[in-house]
Amino acid sequence: MKNDKPGFATRAIHVGQEPDPLTGAVSVPIYPTSTYVQEEIGKHKGYEYARVSNPTRDRLETNLAALEGGVAAKVFASGMAAINAIITMLKSGDHVVAGHNLYGGTPRLFNQVFANFGVTFSYIDTSDVANVERAIQKNTRIVFLETPTNPLMELCDVRAISDLCHRHGVEVVVDNTFMSPYFQRPIELGADMVVHSTTKFLNGHSDGLGGVVVCTKPEQAEKLAFLQKAAGAILSPFECWLILRGVKTLAVRMVQHDCNGRKVAEFLSEHKKVQKVFYPGLPDHPQHALAKRQMSGFGSMIAFETGSLENANKMLRKVRVCSLAESLGGVETLISHPATMTHAAVGEEGRRKIGITDGMVRISVGIEDVVDILNDLDQALAAI
Ligand SMILES: Cc1ncc(COP(=O)(O)O)c(C=O)c1O
């Protein structure tokens, strides 16, 4: 059978993960060095100082660029450090259009850090493309999207928004953390850059922070490499190795996350203690058709409404298989309370405007036996 381009799982395991030329080691070596010896002034093996470059980091960047279909990837110390690098590529006077429902740390960075340096931000409902067109100004440089959004699971049409933005000379950045490149590849839909918190599905084991920007143009890669060197928020070699190890199983993990996610969403949508379920895989999700078109799976991020802070707390106190914790995308099921955790920084008024209630609970369905997750949720919901 002819196969011009290796499949996703093959690329995840092999691109950038070739055996070490020196020893034949199958696992990419970790290079914990801060500096590299030089033979004479200016003569070295391509590495000078670890803030600038590191062989383990190079391998991870090659791998992630291949998975998202970009020309290059640059990794940073966390997802927020990666988003920080993207906005640092702008200058005072530039304008950014952003989705009104983003991970809470993203508007915190925009409003409390970058606004002080003269970058301005407009927040809009990006599920309607017409809103994006209305928000674009002469000085707009970037439209920053999250799809699906955290935690409301709203989608935006990346292809339509990219077409529109390119007509206006504006670049599109997509935070693809929730879907991973296994289920959604924004660059194939027209996006100019993709950002991830690799802390989540890409690493997949809740044991290391990281972030990546995947870009489509060599000049973006150059700027990002400059920012790694100039600002220094780089990812450590050990963390790079953890992610390289994590992505080897990304394909199988995502298949199981999706399978469990669908079952948990169905279970919750039929449960009498649950008032509403937010999951793009459910046929009554307002953007179910777009989800089917734009993503090749629905993933395992689900939000649901328990009715009140008291109800949410009653159930969250009772979970045993699921862990009440911040974060998502690990093999273990994590359950969280957006109003007091991920979206505390958005403030009560901000949350009310976009529809994050005190009774909302978010679940990142893991890959345990799904019957154990369902039984755990059932017994916890009985406390309401
Ligand atoms: C969608 C999304 N983007 C970015 C981030 C920030 O990533 P990190 O925690 O690795 O800085 C998060 C963190 O939860 C997230 O959920």
C-alpha cells in the first residue's frame, strides 16, 4: 500500500524522535547542559548556550511542527509563556481581537500586563464571523481564538474567520489546547499560528508544564526564536523530553479520551441532577454541525450545570475516581470549578456576561475504565 506521508501516529512517534546518531538510543536523549564547548572562537557544533538552543528542545520543536502542519514550532516554559511570546511579537499601538470566552489566564495577561504597554484588546463572541469583521480596526494585527472555548465549549469557524482576516491583512492565532492536533489542525483550516498549553493533552500525564507556538512563516519562527533567546522563557530539556514521551501515545490516548468523553456527556445529559451539558459531540450542541466539519473527534472536555455553588460543592466533595483539581488533558479524570479556579481572574461580572455560573462544573474525562468514571459521577451527583 502506497503512503506518501506517514500517518499521524507514525509522525508522533518518529518525527524528531529518530534514534540518537551517536549511540542508537531509541529514546531522545536529554541534554542537561547550560553551555557547549567551542573549538576556537566562533567554531562550534551549532550549539552555544542553552537559552538559545538545546538538542532535546530541537527534537520536540520538530515533532510538534510536524503534528500541527506548520513550518516550525518554538516551545516555552508554559502555555502562558507561549501566549506571552505571541503578543510580544506586537508593538505598542497594535490591536488584538480576542474571543470573549478564553482560558481565564489569557485575558488576565492581556489586560493586566500588555494593556500597560499600549496594546489594546477587544473581546467578542467569535462564534459569529460577522462579529469578527465588525471588531477589526486599522491597527488590528491578530485575531486570537480558542475553539472549543474553556469551559463553555463554544466553537468558532476557523476557516471562515481565517479567510476574512486574510482579506484584512490580519493574522489568526488559535489556541488548540482542548483538541490537540489529533482532532483539529487549525493551520490546515487557514490559521497563521497555533498555540498550546503542552501541559495538557500533548504531554498528557499531568507531570510537566509547557507551551508551544507553531507557525506557518519562517519570519514568525525567527521572531519566536529571538524571543526565546531575548526573554528566556524557554522549556527545560527534561520537560521537552516528557512531552516527546507523551506525544508518542497521543493518538491512542485521544481515541480513548474521545470514547470516554462521549459516554460521560451522554450520561450527564440524561442525569436528572444535571441541568445542562456543554459538549460539542451532543446533537443538541448549537454548533454540532461545525464540530463535525472542523474536528475529527469531540474530545473529552465537558462542562455541566449543577444549579448552584452549593450543589457544585456538594458533588465535588464526593468524587473519588475523579480528582478535584485545576488543569486538564491528563490520563486521569480531573474535575474543576471554573468560577473559583480557571476563571476566578475573570471576575464575577465578566463570568456573568459570558455565562460561566457558580454552579458550573468542568470535567476533563480521563482514560480510566469509563464505567468507574460514570459510577463515581453518579454517586457524587447523588449528594445534590
Ligand atoms: C486553553 C488553555 N490555554 C492556555 C492555558 C495556559 O497554559 P499553562 O497552564 O501551561 O500556562 C491553559 C491552562 O489551563 C488553557 O486551558
